[in-house]
Amino acid sequence: MSTIAERAWLPYLHARPTAQVIRFAPPPDAVSAETSMAAREPNLFPLHEQLNRIGLLQRNWDGYGSARPDQTAIESTRQLIEGAYRSIAPLIGWQNPHASASEDGEIVLEWSHGIKRLTIYVGPHQSTYVKSWGPHLVNEMEDGPLPDDWVVSLWAWLFVG
Amino acid sequence: MTLQSKRYKSAPITEAVIEIRLQPPAPPDLSTLEGLAKSLEKDFPKQSPMQFVQVSVTAPPSVDQAPSQTLSHAKIGFRLAKADDSRVLQLRRDGLAYSHLAPYTEWAVFRAEAEPLWQKYRAAHLDAKPTRCALRYINQINIPEIPAEIEDYFALYPKISDKLPQQDTVAMTLSLQMPQRDLECMAVINQNQVEAPKPGHLSFVLDVDISRVGIENWSDSEIWAFLDKLRDRKNEIFEACITDRTRELIDQ
């Protein structure tokens, strides 16, 4: 039987029909394998689900008086990530960030690669970043407003070099 | 009722996209798109610029040196969304994409909303020729049992050789590019296992994108008539990829 479980358990025991591959070459002029640009890419579904969960949090969600996550910031986060994914994924691949909320109601996105770490705080009106490449708080850390070209200047820094 | 016209009570469509591309203007001009976006502000109050990363590769001065890569970003258009996020409109230099997010209504509604938006976009780009038209339907099917027999729910699934020393996988991704000869177009079918939105469920994405290029001499009416055909083909493909067990799930 072909069972699939939480860890994708797929023991196929019976012969299955196979695909007939008709060529391995660029398709003819009238067809293209390029996909259309969706508003929410399926590879980002887990992140959107996490943002949905964050959006349901109420004030004092952590028991320490934290603000309710800002709904505008959640929408801005969705757009920020969709734009970055479309730009980066076809070129150098993609890694979904860890998403959470800050005590001020911002959305916090975190990526790490080796000792490098990038954290983006998405607020309703402004977004900021912190990047670090070691434990020293002064010499190995930089922060500031999130630049327009952050995908190039920050995310690619993290994963490309 | 034929299979391709079946309407389900809980259609698993998370997003439907109509995309029509044009030859982008040279040099790039975003002011036209900005004006168009502004004219649609009442219906689409959420607006933000869309950016794209470009890679430039510079040839090395000598053969023993590696080529250098430069990343840069460029604005390609604007992303507009309704206040409730039910619809998203991408106004790009190279065309328009209109997305109907969940809950899906029906093709007639979706098409009727998209066509006037296209006409406005087209009016602002009268000299540009259309290059590609496409329909993409992204479905997320949640199976309420773990473990499950995948062939109980899908007629399309990967075959894993029983000779492989281990049968376990930690993710499933299937991607097919299938020319549709009768329509002279391409269907790209992607099927992935994704994180389930609810505990005790398995979740799969069935993503069907059908597109046609080489439409430079088509009129608008020809494009929209063809999109109707693509919609029928999309339904045929979807029905061919699922089983009755899934039909029961999405018709409750």
C-alpha cells in the first residue's frame, strides 16, 4: 500500500503507470514552461499560516503586557516576503524565515546561516533590520531602517556572501 | 453534469490567477502604471511597488579569472489588493496578473472582474503586443487522516521504486510539464506536500498552470475566448488528478 504519513511515508509496493517522456529539449515555440506569478506562492503557505496564527494573538498574548500584533504590519510582511521570494528563489533558492511577534506589535522575521543572522522587524509604518556576523555587539552587528534593496543588500549577504 | 463543470461546496482553490503578458516597453516606464494604480485606488486601497532582483554576469578580463556576478534590484510594477485581501492585482511592466484568493466564487465572476481591469491596462499600452496568456489554479487539499494512502486521494502521485533500500521521504514534490497539443499550450502541474493547517491532517498542494505563448497577433477577444478554453482544460486536469475520496472531502 502507498501510505503517506506526517513524515511522508511512501512505501509503494505495486507497479504504477509511468510517465512517457517524449523529449528532453526546450518546448516548441508555442509553449513555455514558465509559471504565472501568483499573489501567494505555495512554497510560502507555511509562512502565511504562521502569520495567520500571529494575527489571532490578542493584547498581552505573552502574559507580559505585549501589544497585539499589528494587522497592517502582518500584511506588509506578506508583501515583503512574496516579493523577496519571487526575486530570490529562482536565483539562489529560498529559506523560509522564523516568524514571530515583538512586544511592540511588530512582526519579526529571522534567518540564520552559519554565524550570520538577519532579523527584520516589520512595523505598520517602518521596518528595521539587525544583522550580525558574530557575538560582539559593537563590532559584529549593524542595524538601521530596512532599505528598498534589502533583498540584495541583506538577504543575499546572508546566503551568498 | 460533466466532470469538468462540477462545482464543489468547499472548493480547495487557495488562489486562481489570470495572467496576460505584453512586450515590456523600452525604456522602462512606470509612470503609466502608477497612474493606472492610482485610478484603481478605491477598489484596491492596498498598493505597494513590486521589485525584482536582477543578476548581471561580467566576463572576466582573463581566462584564469572567474566571472563576477552583481545583484541589483529594479521596480517592475505595483501590487494592488482589496481591503479584505480577497483579490490581488499585479500591474507589471510585462503584463497584468489578477488573483482571486480563497474563498473562490466562480469562473464567471472571476472573469467578469478581470476583463475590465485588462481593458484598462491594455488602453495604457496600446502599442505593446501580447506575448503570453495563462490560467493558474492553486489548490490545497487537506486530508483528515494520518497515515493515509496517497492513491486513495490522488490519481497523480510519484512512484517510488520498491527496490530503493529505504522507502521513507520527508517531503514530496512532483513537477510535470505537459504540452497540450490540441490547444498548443503548456500545462505545468506541481504537486507538493505542505505543512497542514490543522493537527491530524496531511496537506497537499495541487498547482495547475496552463499557458500559451506566441499570441502576438491575437486580439483581446481571442485572448479571452482562449482563456475560457484554458479554464475547461484546467478543470479536466484537476479532475484527472484527484479521486472520488477527495471529491467527497471537497464537496462537504
